[in-house]
Amino acid sequence: MTSAGEQLAIDGIEANLAAATAPHRVTYREHVEAILDDFARTGREFNAEDVRRLVPPGVEPHSHNVLPSLIRHWARRGAFQQVGWDKPNRPSRHGSVIRRWRGTGCADN
């Protein structure tokens, strides 16, 4: 059973991902999902900064929440498990922490 707060988070993720599939935005999502698929299948450890570095220059999301939404979406389906925390390098993160993930060998999303 999902709590009301968790359901609101899931609803927000689904709305964000739906917006990311608009015809003029598909490129970013396609690139990220190909990267996530590779990480999921190979069992590599990664964080969001690693994914951002692999997206081709000039390919931008419509919202800064697309990448975390995709990672969480894949994790909820069993493609990743959290294995730790990292410090991001981007100044915009203000010294916060981000999750480190490991692919589970399954990319059935």
C-alpha cells in the first residue's frame, strides 16, 4: 500500500515524464533512458552527475526534474538499488548529496 505522500510523489514523477515525451522533448529522454538501460544491465555504479556527463552537448531537458524522475522510475521497477551517497560537483547543488546507484542486471522498464 502506498502512502498519500508517496502517491503524490509518484503522480508528480509520472506527470514530469509525460511532459518529457512531448515530440520536441523526446531526444533528451531517449538519451537518458539508453544510458540508464546500460547501467541497469551492466550493474555499474553511477549517480546523476555521471548520467549528465554522458548526455550529448546541446541535448537539454524541459525541466531539471526529468533525470531524477527517470532514475526513480527505473529504481521503483527494480532496475537500480541505492548503494550510497555522493557529493555532486555542480555549484548549483550547493554542497548537497546525491544518491549512488547500482544496476541490478535487469532493465525491463
